[in-house]
Amino acid sequence: MDIAELKDKAVEFRNKRDWAQFHNPKDLAISISLEAAELLEIFQWKDAKEVDALKSNDKALQEVKEELGDILIYSLTLAHEFNLNPSEIIINKLQINEKRYPVDKVRGKSTKYNEY
């Protein structure tokens, strides 16, 4: 299933439940942020070794999947509300980032584009 089909499926799920009335752009953006915070809670207070161990923990993997799923569903629904193509959004942002972060300047570094 491609990303456009996933967007349609998320919107269909929402529409069958008459939730469009609650899914205005502001509330969708808030929901993305709230779900991202819930994803962060999974990693809170863990060091790098503990975070790495989560990758092989079935319960933690399920929690990550569910929170990431919520983030992606709300993101696709927000794209729908603005009549945006998620594939185009991603490709465009990658092109912008290619210019901002040229390989020869940032390879192996976490420097932000305005710091070099």
C-alpha cells in the first residue's frame, strides 16, 4: 500500500466514525504533538544502552508502534485537510535538507545548518 492509499484509509476510518468535526487542522496539529510526547515518554530517563535494549523488547516495540502509528495517522489526516500529497512533502523536504546539509560539511556531525 502506498502513502496516498494510507492517507485515504486514515480519512475513511475517521469519516466512518463522524470524527471530521473534531479533526480541524489546529486539533490535528495538537494531536500530533501530544502523541509525539507519548512516544517520548517511552524513552524518558533511559540511557543509550537502555534505549537500544527497547529494540528487542516486544512490549516496548508495541508501544513505539502504537504511538508512531497515531503520529502518522494524524499527520496523513492533516495532509488531507490541506489537500497535500505526503509523498511530495517528503521528497520536497529531503531536497531542501540536501541543500542545507551537504554531505561534505555534515557527514558524521550533528551540526545544525546555521552553525557551519
